[in-house]
Amino acid sequence: MLRASWKSLLARKLRLFMSAFAIILGVAFVAGSFVFTDTLGRSFDSIMNGSVGDVVVRPVSGEVDLEQQPSSATLPGSLVTELAGVEGAARADGNITNFGTFVVGKDGKLIGGFGPPGLGLNHTGGPAAKGLERARLDGGRWPTGPGEVVLDDRTADKAGYLLGERVNIVSSGAQPRIQARLVGLATTDGGLAGASLSIFDTAQARALFMEGKDTYSDIWVTASSGTSQQELRDAVAAKLPPGVEAVTGDAAAKAAASDIQEALGFITTFLLVFAGVALVVGSFLIVNTFSILVAQRSRELALFRALGSTRRQVARSVLFEAGVIGLVGSVIGLGLGVVLAMGIRVLFGRFGLDLSGQALILSPRTVVVSLVVGLFVTLVAAYVPARKAGKVPPVAAMRDDAVLAESGMRGRIIVGGVLTVVGAALLLTGLFTDVPNQTYWVGAGILGVVLGVALISPLVGRPVIAGIGWVWRKVFGAVGLMAQQNAQRNPRRTAATASALMIGVTLVSMMAVFGASAKASIDRSIEKEFVADYVVSSVVGTPFSVEVTKELAAVPGVEEVAAFRWDALDVGSERGGVIGIDPDHVGVLGPTPMVSGRLADLTPTTVSISQERATVDKLAVGSKLDLTRAGTTKPFTVSAIHGDSALLSSDYLLSLAALESLGGPRTDSFVFITREPGTAPAQVGRDLDRAIADLPVVTVKDQDEFADEQRTQINQMLYLIYALLGLAVIIAILGIINTLALSVIERTREIGLLRAVGLSRRQLKRMLRLESIVIALLGATLGIGLGVTFGVALQRSLRDDGIDVLAIPWPQLALFVGIAGLVGILAAWWPGWRASRLDILRAVTTE
């Protein structure tokens, strides 16, 4: 049986490779996801190990929190001298760090910033943990006075600067524009993952980022020979004042790397979702291919049974073929996954996350998981056809019995109905109830419904095929009738082939509905609630200097300017979002429904809370609560309760002064501007642009430009998703080609008879093309129906998050149907060409 299985496998190399291609793509996504994220993790581990001292002294909870801006709390310079004398300390160095300092290239464009930070640092000469160099001089010298800077070599190269040249830098500090002479180039062993370094001498860094005060962001204490990090930490901790903590470098590096990897974990999840889609679609292709092959080989398998092979041996023979396909596909997919990881690295490099200096990591875990996943999916998909192969009776050797009986549909319909109902229940639970891990509930619900509909598609697809068949008969006559009858001849085969395309179309349609609803919601929100004439924001999503806000307020024609700051704070054990506003200019931020009190009355000691938060926490005007930010806690009084607002959609609203009293940085997230009545909008806009012409980190947009920017971000996300889902469509096309090609072989004699009675080659190709279009349109119809349903449910579940307008893009959905028809035409080309080349006499005599 083993030799026969090998011969059977090699006799169908092309068809089986097309099945393996589905596994190749799915495994490539799995492997590529793990390779890229392992590489990312190794890179950040190296970076973090070089960005901490043996002991790090900092304000309590003063580490970089990825959910908010770093604390502006500082340490006094006198503490550096005191800690340098601690027993076991070799030295202590005060560090100044600013996370919004970016280099402007010679072409006027910002370098980096799209994710990775732009770091402004002071040079101390002190080592990092375990004697590592924080940064190594690669040319020139370290800065020694004002007006000098050292850049990392990659940033200098991208910006086009050479040693001795004047460098333009923008900062979120008190001085938004900085010019300094490039005196040195630095490099780091672990790379920077797209971040940039601008290193100044301590006096200048203090003037730029600490308002000239003798303060530091944190202090590194270096251990003397023979002193462990833990021993030094204990000795340092005994000398610290309240509100200051000491942690070992190992602990600080591990926590920082873990936080970053957790925040970027969506990359792995995102890619694995598409890997799952590809594998699910591929499983339909494998099931269909092996089902048809088993049916076509019924006489061959019956002969094996007649010669003494057991049912188990025959089933194992089919599973062996599937195992070989799965293994070969997994190995090829693993190699392709490494190539895919290279592509992902290049793609993220364009968005600022530069990992070009880090070698790709192919861990044993990745190899094992990739091979196991590919092999498991293939064997599971081939299990049912293998069992069916084992049940072929020896008497079937005397006849050709390839058509499946319709009586076997009942169990399929029952299982599909149950899966559909259970999937819908899981989907609704995840969307509309407060259960943990809602994403998993939604994903499981969508998968259940899709698989359920795929199982019952032979039943629900009948009216669709009948409707398309009616058109074919009217337009193409007898050829159209034969195409319809061929599609209806084996409804399970047709439905299984169409279901592969259905999955891709479902997800694409769902995202199209979601995207259209999100853009419509943005448009309505801006139209109803956008009061300002202009909005100022950072092009890289980071806060900018308050000095920029002051400059824009001084532009002629500007009437009112309202600053807006995003942040986060702790209330008890819960983390909540907070927005800092200027009470004197709150009207520029648009209408905010108030339950009690006024936002204009906010003071440095009062807070406005959302209506939902007031209900949950049983708070009212006059209630007291403690707010904590980065270790700083202060009492506040509730002076107002606000309702839902498109802009001020936060649980807590504070005045800018109150936010700064909690350690919030003096940087603005957005600025909203109104112009004086009677002024020319175009002129004021030009003057505002002119005021920040040398600050590429910020932009000024009017209402239309702001709306376009928001829509563009959604479109970019959709285009990426469409591109990835396109792989599922490619697999579905292969499925249609495979089904038609195998169908041609199955109907060789029938095709010969049709040709003998006068069917031309052109008519034969047309018949197969129309049959292929029926399959594609069936998949598209079912997919769009499911996609719209899922999209509407998703929009309804996000109404409270701002997606409050339902928009169904019917023209776009119609385009998907048209593309599906084109897919059918393309998929039928090779089977049609092959069928038209059949020799009529040989075809007629085929058994």
C-alpha cells in the first residue's frame, strides 16, 4: 500500500501542489509572525539592557508607561552626590531624558518618530548596567558645551548631516527649535529599533528640558567590583527620600522590555489571525480535492479492497498522501515565512520601526509550531475523505460510482445549523455583554457562523444557483443550461468550493461596512461638534511644546486658542483616561452636554467626571476622590458631571493646571483655534502654516483637512487588511481551478460525447466558464450576506465608542461581486483550455 500511495501521489503532482499551496501560505504567516516578533523581542531586550544602570533611581512609578506620557517629576541634583558615596557604589550619574526630540533632515523632513521615540539625552560618561556602554562614540567627540550635539549614526546618515555641520532639531521642551553643531556620531550595540538619539552636554540638556533647574529624570548608580545589583539597590534604597524608588537594572530592563513587547503583541495576533484565515480556507480546498480524488478513484480503491486491503489500510493510504502534502507544504511554508518576516521588517521600517541591524531569529519553537500546524490542519482536513475511502466496497470495482448520494446531507445540515446558532450566540455575547476576552468570543462566534453556513450552503445556495442559472439559460441557451446543471450536479462539491471564497468575501465585506461606518461617524461628528476653524496636531502622534501653542496664539486673525492634553491616571486600583483642558477656552472644544456644573468653572483642585463613572462609582457634585499620576496623589472635588462628547470623551476632565500639579508634562496633544470674525480663512491658514513652517513635527488643518486625515487613517488600515485577505481569495481561486480541473477528468467521457454531437471548443470553454462564475458568485453572495450581518453587529457594539452611524457601502459591495465574477472567469481558463484539448475519440472511450 505504501508503494501504491507514493505512485498515486506522484501521478497527481500538480493538483496536490495546488492543495499544498494553501498550507504553504498559512504556515508562512504562522512562521513569519513568530520570526518577526522573536526578532523584535531580541532587539528590545538588547536595547533595554543598554538603557539602564546597575541601579536605577527614579520617582515612584516614574518608568516609561506606554499608556501615558512619562512623568515630569524629577530628582534633585544633590541626590547624585549623595548616592555616589553609598557603600558599594563606584559612581552615580544623573540622566536627563526627553521623549519628543527629533532631528530634521536637510530636506526639511522629520527623521523617524512614527512609533519609536526621538530621545534627547545628556552625556554623562557613566556606564550602563554590568559595564555595558550606553552609547559608543563612532566618530568625532562628545559634546562639551552649548550649541553642540552628538547624533546616532543612522539618524545622521538619514538626515544627511556630516561632522561639523549645523543640525536642525525640534523638541517638546521649552525650546521647540534647536540648532547645534554636529560634533560626534554614536552607535549602540543593540540598535535603536528606529528611535533616534540627540545627545547634549548636561548643562545644555538641563536648559532645554529641565527649565534650567539642577534636576534629573533619573539617576544611575554603578556598582563597584564585587557588589551585586541587589546589594547596591538595598544600600541605595536606605538613602532615598519619600516618593523615590530604587530598582535593579535587571528588573528595570525586564519590566520595560516586557511592557514594550506586550504593547506590540498585537502584531503577532494580527498576523496569526490571517494565518488562521488562510488555513481555514485551505482546509476547504484540501477537503474538496481529496473528496473528488476519492470519488474518482473509487474503482482503484475497490480493487485494493478486493485484493485483500482492509478499510484501515485504504484510509491510511489517503492519510499518508495528505501527510506528505502537509509536511512538504509546511517545510516550504516555513522557508517562505522567513522571507515574509523580512518583508514585514522592511514594511515596519518604513513606519519607523527599524530592525535592519538585527538578525532574524528562527527559534526551535517556530519550526516545531509551523510543522505541527501545517501537518495537523492537512490531516484533519483529509480525515473525512480518508474514512470515506475506507468504506468503498470491493464490489465497486465493477462500476464507476463517483457521485455522492444526496441522502448524506441530513447530518451535514443538522451540524451546520447547530454551529450557526452556537456561533451567533457566541458572537452576540462577545459584542454586547461584558465578558472577559471579548475578542476571543467574537472570533469564535464568527468562525462558528462561517463554518455553519459553509455546511448548510448546499441548501441555502440552491436558490442562488437557480437564479443565476435562469440568467444563463436566457442569455446562453443550452450552454447556460448545462453550466447550471453541472453546478447543481453535486451540490456539496459546489458549496464547498464556493465556501472557500465565501470566507474571504465575508471578512472583506465586514471590514468594508465597519470602515464606511467609521468614516461616516467621523464626518457627522466633525460636522455637528467641531467648532474650531483649525486643529493643530503632531504628525507623529506625540505631544508638542506649549511654546508652539503660544506662537500660534500670536498669529494675526486668531481669536481663541484651546489646548488639549491626553493622559492617564489611577483612581484607586483602576486606570482611567484623563483630558486636560483650559477652562477659559472650553467653548472652542465643541458642545459638551453637562449633567451638573460647568467645565468653565474647573480649578486646580476640582474635576469633572463622566455620567457613566458617576453612576458606577456613586459620585455626585461635591464628592471627594484621590487621583494618582506616576506616583503623585492629590485630592480633588467633583465640581461637574459631563455627558458624552465626541472630543471630550474621557471619564475625567481636569484643568491644565490641575494636570500639571499631578506631574503631567507641559506639552499639548492638540490645539484648537478659532479665527476672528471677518478675517479671510485662507489668509489666516497661510499665516498659521508660516508660523510653524520650520516645525515639521506639527501641522495645522482646517475642518475638511482634519476629516480627510481621519478618513485616510481608516483607509490605510482597510487597504492593509484587504491585501492580507487577498491571500485567502488566491487560495479560493485555486480551489475553483482544482474543482473544475478534477471535474473535467471526472466528466471526460461526457465531454467527449458533447464534442461528438456538435459542441464546439468555444462552447465547451464557455460552459466551464459559466460554471466557474456560478461557484464564484455563490461564494460572493453568501460572503456579502454574512459580511454585512457581521459588520452591522460590529457597528452596533461600538456605538458608545463613537462609531454611531451605520453606513453600508453598496457600490463597494457590488464591486466585490463583480470581482468575484472575474475570479470565476480567470479560474476557468486553465480547466477550459485543458478540456478543449481532449481528443474526442479517446474521451468517448474513456471509462
